[in-house]
Amino acid sequence: MTETDTQIQPRKTGLTRRQKRRLSRGAQYAVFVAAVAAFAASADWGRLKNQFAQAHIAEQMFPDVITVALKNTVLYTVSGFVVGLALGMLIALMRLSSVGPYRWVAGIYIEIFRGLPALLIFIFVGVGVPLAFPDIQYPGGTYGKVAVALGLVSAAYMAETIRAGIQAVPKGQMEAARSLGFSPTRAMVSIIIPQAFRIILPPLTNELVLLFKDSSLVLFLGVTLEERELSKFGNDLASTTANSTPILVAGLCYLLITVPLGFVVRRMESDSKEAIR
Amino acid sequence: MSRPEIRVQDLHKSFGDNHVLRGIDLEIGQGEVVCVIGPSGSGKSTLLRCVNLLEEPTKGQVFVGGTEITDPDVDIDAVRRRIGMVFQQFNLFPHLNVTENLTLPQRRVLRRDKAEAAKIAAENLARVGLSEKADAYPSSLSGGQQQRVAIARALAMGPEVMLFDEPTSALDPELVGDVLAVMRRLATEGMTMMVVTHEMTFAREVADRVVFMDGGVIVEEGSPDQVIGSPRHERTRHFLSRLLDPAMAEVEEETSDQVGKSES
């Protein structure tokens, strides 16, 4: 009998492979249960409830947390997304252009805005630009500022996503369109981009989720009461009441949006796996 | 032969160091059906793609319907409207249904109005026998059906010349017949056709002329009976014997003068 035979054959002594597997899994569950029990035992539940779950403070947040804060969060995010999508599309097409300078400008843009913290761009757009160019007025005041800042940040990511989507459309599609007499631009608009968008819908939705969270950076721009979004709203109320309940409620409002979006993304991903021809 | 519909003069094409076409001269008359045959890597697909400028020739001239398409100032989009192209991989637009595949190019390129485009689309779908699939999406069709839709899409543009790049090579054998039947009908209707194919039966029955290519040159051309029935050149005989009876082929040494296998 050779050595390999003895390894493949179940050993007669000690634990069998099946028993070992069971033991290892049992140990992992035991650690988990112990960790939960330790947390439950050590936490001061009364204090936690007092800090995070004050019903009367939570009540006092309504309806403004929805009608003002959540509404503004959605407004900021969607307007930033629209600006970012338009700019990202432009940059993606520049990146794929046969004209050298277009490619360079697009490449530099992507490297800069992907490499900078979003907060820095918010301060630059919200504070730097108005000081440097006093004549420039953002349309829509704070809303315009936020749309531009979020747009600048997300455009860099979206440009790369859109470029990948365009390149993922089979080469034969462009050839077929060109042989039917489409000009390169028309083929791009009518044939390639619609297909690219089907491919990149899941990553674009992910980008939307990220933007929801980045919209909280409005906090640093100095906004009026009516312009507050979830984070600022929660933070303000948390300081006036000296209690964390508003933070918890604001957080739940974010999840109200981002969790269903994440679900939609997963649905789209499994759909597009099936739809591959 | 009346005025040639397609005229190729001293055509050369290189991909880097790979000299794929080495001086091709070819004329195809109005209403003529020419089949181009040859081993893979012989440059036959590249030649076809040069005729509608999907590949830019390195040297030489191509005329289609009297227009020199290799002229740098030519409106290539206008020229391509007169040339229908059918691909090995069909290349239907997967995001559009069958009718939209036919109407969108008509409306965007030829600026036909909606009703006219729909009418011409329906006519051409009937021509390839797929009227009942008008609302289907390409992914739900068989390969043979997709290829017939692709032919209908090209025909809806009203081309004067049709180019076929191995139209049946990606099909399951039992689906080949439907596509060939459509092509045969097109030939009898008087369409000028240039067909790159491995279907010898089709070439024999339908072609007015067969062109055998190897190593980037035309080795011999003539009537199907002559080229396929009694080839004059050893290379043609060798190719045909391997094609017609692949089970009997011997294992061969690769020779260095073979052109690269970069054919798409």
C-alpha cells in the first residue's frame, strides 16, 4: 500500500473528518454565543435606553425629520447624481476619444477627484469657490452647491463605470451599426450606450447608495434650518437635547432608503446574469 | 458583364507585421454572386471587410457602384447604406426586438418615418419567413432565426450589394439550410452578392463564380464547376479534399509560409 492510499482512506484512530468538521463548527457557534452573552451582561441597559431610545425625543422629531430632513437628503443626493451622471458620461466619452487631449483631460480629472476626500471638495465648492470668484452664484443656492460638489465627486467614479460598460459591449455591435450606415456618434447614442447602461445599472445604483451617505457632508457648508438634511438635523437635535436618540432615528431614515436600494441592486445583478444571451 | 458593382485593385492589408492581403484584384458585376473560399487565415474575411471599409486597406483601391470608397474624402456612411453586411455572429441589437432592429436603422440613418419603416420591416421579415417573430427579442431566437433577421435588417436598408461573412459558420448544422435558402432566393432575385463561406454545396449551386484564396492572394477563380469540380491548382485541390472529407486528412507539419491565423 502506498502513502497516498493511507491518506485517502479514512483513518481508524482518532476523530473522523466528519467529527472534526462538526467540532470546529460547534466551537465557532460557542464563541459567538459567548460574545453576545458578554455584551448583554456588561451593557447598562437602562442607560443605553435612556441615551438612544427616548420615545418623547423621537416623537418630537416628527414630522420634520421626514418632510424636511429626509426630503433634503433625497433632493441633494438625486441632484448630485444627475450632475455626476451627465458629467461622468462626458468624461467617459472623452476618455474613449481618439483625440489625445480629451483623453488626458479626462484621465487627470478622474485621478484628481477619485483621489481627494469628498469633504475637501465640499469645502472647495462651498467655501473656496465663492471666495475666489465672488461673481459666481450657484443656481438654487445651497442646493446648487451640493449638486455641484456631489456631482464632481461622483462623476469621477461614474466615468470609470460608464467607460467599462461601453467597453463591455461586444465589438460586433459597433461594426453592425457602422455597416448599416450609422455615423460613429449616432451608433454610440442609439446602439452602444443603451446596452452599456443595462450592464452598469447595478454599479450605478451602488454609486447612488454611496452618494446618499456623502450627502451628509452638507453638514460642513452651513445651511439654513429649511435646508438641513438627515445628519445635520439629527446632530443639531442631539446637541440641544443632549441625547443620542435623534442620531438613531436619522440613521434609521438612511437605512430606509439604502437597504431597499441594495436589495434592488442584488435583484438586478441576478437578472442580468440570466439575461446574458 | 455590365459595369462592375464591386472593383478591388491591388489591395494590400497588414496588421502590424502580418501581411494578410498581398495584392488582390477582383471585379464583381451587377447581379453576380461570388463565393470566396479558402483556408482560415487566408484573408478572405479581411477582403470582405475591406469592401465596406470595416478594415482600412493598407494600399490599393476599392470601388463600390462606381464610387471609390478608399478615397479619404468619401462619405463612408453614405456608401455603407448601399452595402448590406451579414456577420458570422449575427450582431443583432439585443436591447431591441426584431421589428425595432429593422426599423431603428431605417429611421435614424435613412430618416424614414415610423409608418414607412414599419411597413418595410414587415415586408423584409416576410421575405426571410419570420413575420411571426416580429415582437420577439433576439435572445429568444435560434441562431438560424437570428441570422435571417440580420439579413432582413440589412435588406430593409435597400442595399445594392450584400456581403456575407461566413453567415452559417456559427450555426448548428440543422439550422444552416434555412439561412442558405434565404440567400439562394436573394441570388435568384438578382442581388449582387459576395459570400465568404465554407458551404461548398451552396457555392456550387448558387455562385456564378468561385474565388479560391490562400496566403493573402487569389490562387484561382472561375465557374463553380471548374474551381470546385476540377481545380487547376494543387493548393485548391488540397483545401477541397480536406474540406469535403475531413476525416481522411493527414496530420501535417505547419509550414513557415502560412499566413497567421488572425482571421476574425
